[in-house]
Amino acid sequence: MGQWQGTALTVYSDWQPSATYTTHLDVKEINGGRLQQTLSFGDRAITSTAQIAGNILKFEDGPTPRKILLLPDGTSSNTPLRLKLRQAFFVELGWLVTDNERQRLIRNYNEKGEWVSATHVIEHRVR
């Protein structure tokens, strides 16, 4: 929970130039055992809500329902609930380095299942 600011570096499989941009993540608990997160990166912002079910966050709205599995010692995985044939997707692994620093590795795949890009995010808690 809290607000996190960071820097993301994306590298691409087709050797196009890498991209670096700032990130901002705001995570808070809202009514009824739900979580709301707003992620801003580059010129995009995404807001989503999840049901909190023990150590699993279920994001069931949107075109690709997802789950975040919260593992011991601040590790997490973010995966689609199910993959659809010929649909692009991403997977993410996150970990806490310290109480105020976390890192994430995100891999994007196209509709053929080919690796498209990898993004490394380093975030620091600001609140």
C-alpha cells in the first residue's frame, strides 16, 4: 500500500532504442475488502480495482482478468487468469529490496507468444 515513484527502462526484442520513463503507483484499500491502484507511466494512466482474497489480488475487470499473488518477504507475481488464443499478454515479477524500495520485471508477449519487450522498474515509496 502507499505511493511509489520510480524509473522504468524498457528494452525491445527488435533492437529499437530503449525507452526510459518515470512511473507513479498509488495503491490503497477501499471499501469492502478491495484494493484500488493507479499506475502512471510515460503519458499513460491506468486505474484498476481488485478483490483482496488472502494473499491474492483478483483484478477481474477489463479485457484480461489478472491475479497478483503476494508471496512471503515482499515478492509478487502478476499473471493473466487465463490466456486467450492469439491475444498479447504480459507477466510481471516484483520484489521488495527494502521497506521503501521495490523492483519489478515485466515481460510483454505478442499475439503469437513471441517476446516483444522487457521492462525493469525501480520504485521508491514516497508515502
